[in-house]
Amino acid sequence: MNNNSFDNCYTMLTELEPTYFLHTRAYRDTSLLIEAFTRQYGKVSVVARGVKGKKNRNASLLQPFAPLLISWWARGELGTLRHTELHQQPHWLTGNRLVSGLYLNELLNRLLGRHEAYPFLFDFYALTVQRIATFPETELSTTLRLFEKFLLAQLGYGLTFDKDAQNGNDVELDNYYAFDPARGCYQMQVDNPDYVARHLFKGSSLLALHHEQFSDKEQVNDAKRLMRMVLAQHLGEKPLYSRGLYL
């Protein structure tokens, strides 16, 4: 038997792995195909067989934002879910909180490669879901911006917001800066207010994002505009469905 044949026949059992489900969709007549975010194995695809159309004690657990422990058999890229149990109390999100959570899941599903472990990102995701569920709704936008920043850093696209990329000087509160995802921020002096509002960022907003402390709505809005610009470089042309719901 050659190595390829051996690999194709090899089956691995993973047991009681901390997991969140990012996305589910129908698979054949009675099953679901699940994109799962696991702490040790990253994003994996598993099939939950026979959970549609009849009573199944695990069916109610196949929901997003529930901290789970799962076990599955894997043979190649697609695994088979064998066991699911709650690890902690789930967060049942509604309204804008639900849309914010769906946005997190869509980002991860689009940007994470398969079988690449990000344990610190997994832990920060769990913390962010908790914040979305418990913080005041007025803090949802700030919470999402901090997750976006952390996600990009974990993927190797960390950004610098406190230094001018052209000369290394400190970003100054009252100056305005352009932002290039490949270079960073650099000061620009433009007299056109409309151009400033659409394309530049105030130094105070960049520093607020750097220090992760926002003091006014302008800083939060600038952070949202900037992070959308950066994420667009990695998401491509396909729009995010969750953004159309609220964000």
C-alpha cells in the first residue's frame, strides 16, 4: 500500500474538543454540514448525521455561540460528528447582538484556513461573544472593532496605528492621516473637507484604536471605516452577508 492509500484509509478520533459552530447548512436529506472552530485544530468541517426530521438529543446543541465539547471521526477533510455536549452555559443572542455574533462567525469562516490552530484567537472569540451578550448595546461597535484588530494580528496582518509610516514619528492627535494596509498610516494635509471625511483619519482616532480606548463617536466611526478598508484587502469582492443586516 502506498502512502497516499494509507492516508486515505486512516481515521482519527478527536474527543471532547472545545468548539464553537460557525455555520451550518443542510447536507443530504437528514444531516447538517457544520463549519466548526476548535481550539486545538482550528476550523474543521464535520457532518452531523441524522439530526433533521426526527428527534435527536444533540440537535438542540447545534447552534452558534454555544461553548461546546465535541468528538468526531475524521477521514480526510470531512469529519463525522460523534458526540456534542455543552462546555459552559450558551449565549442566546437576539437583535443587534445576534447580528454582531453572526458577523464574527462570518469573518472567521471566510478568513480562517482549515486545520490551522489559533488557540489565542479561540479564547478571544469566546470572550468577545460573552461581551456581545452582556455589554450594553452601545458598546457593540467598539467590541467588534477590537475583535477585528485582534483577528488580523493573529492572522499575521498586525497593524501599527501610533507611528507615521513615512518618518517613524509619533502620530499626533490633531493631524490627519491616510492609511495604506501595506504601509500603515502617514500624515497628509488636505484642505478639502469632503476628502478628509471620506479618506483620512484623525490622529486621535488612530491612537484610540492603538490603545483600544475610545472616548467619542467619531473615534469609533473612524475605527469602523478603517477596519473595513483593511479587511476588504483580505475578504475579496464577495460581500459579507451579515453586514447587510445591521453593521
